[in-house]
Amino acid sequence: MTKMEENVVDLLIDQHNQIRRLFIEVATAVGDRKREAFADLVRLLAVHESAEEAVVHPTARRKIKGGDKIVEGLLDEESHAKQALADLYDIGVEHPEFDRKLQYLADAVIEHATSEETQEFGQLRASLTQDELRRMAGALKAAEAVAPTRPHPMAGESAAANLVAGPPLALFDRVRDAVRDWRG
């Protein structure tokens, strides 16, 4: 499938698969590689969830049967995951509780991804045209470009919260990423 044909559901499922692989990589890596893999996981999860909250969930609320109830459940799961990710980020990969807490987060995030795939994504495919799904992929990528790269649980999970808090947090996060990457 070319990038022009890519739709939002395929893009999100691909990201879910990347997240699953990164959890395994973080769990099995050691030292600097573990730190790098965890930084990659944090970045992907933060960007992915912010973009979903800005683009996908609002559309699901409007377009799928039971959308409000489904999205509220997903947002609750995302809120807990953001907090757990922020806690892991704060303690760091060297902490004696890191691996246990990582496994808890992995289980919760994978369960959440499966819920999205079964409850939300299938209905989006059925409710939207291919053209709408492709345009949503473009909107998702645009939201990802300005999304924070760290979890910010206090920022909220709504599209409005992401639009207000997301860009300043993203700028701060991306500067911090650049400084960290430059230092090595």
C-alpha cells in the first residue's frame, strides 16, 4: 500500500504493532540499549495517544454506534496508562521496580490496543469511506507532528486539551529530546 492509500486504521494498527515490539525490546534489553528502547517507547506512546485523542476519538464519538461510551472507556484506560508511563519515566530503567512496572504497563497498553482495534477501529472502517479514512490518516500525522513526546497526565485526554496544551508541551519535549540526543 502506498502512503497515498494508507488509511488511519492501518496506520494505527501498524503503530500498535510497533508498540508491542518495543515493549518486548525494553523488557529484554540491558544498559544503554534498554534506555534507548524505553525512550523510543515513551516517544511513540505519547505521540500516538495524543494524536488519537485529537483525531480518532472525536470522530468515533460522532460516527460509530455507542461512540461516546466506547471512547470514554478508552480515555479512562489512556489516562491510567499515561500516569503509569510518567511514573516509569520518572524512576528510570535502573530502578529495581522498573521491570515489574513495565510489565504491568505493557499488559494494560496491549489490552487497550486490542480494545481499540476491536471496538473502535472496525466500526470506523464500516462507518467511513476509504477517502475519509485516508484523510484521517493525514490529520493523524499532522497531529503527531505537534504532539508531546513525553506523557503529561495532567494535560487531559480530550481533543481540546491536546489542542491547547499539546503544542507548547511538544515544543518543550522536542527541545529536551534534542539536547539529550546531542549529549549522547
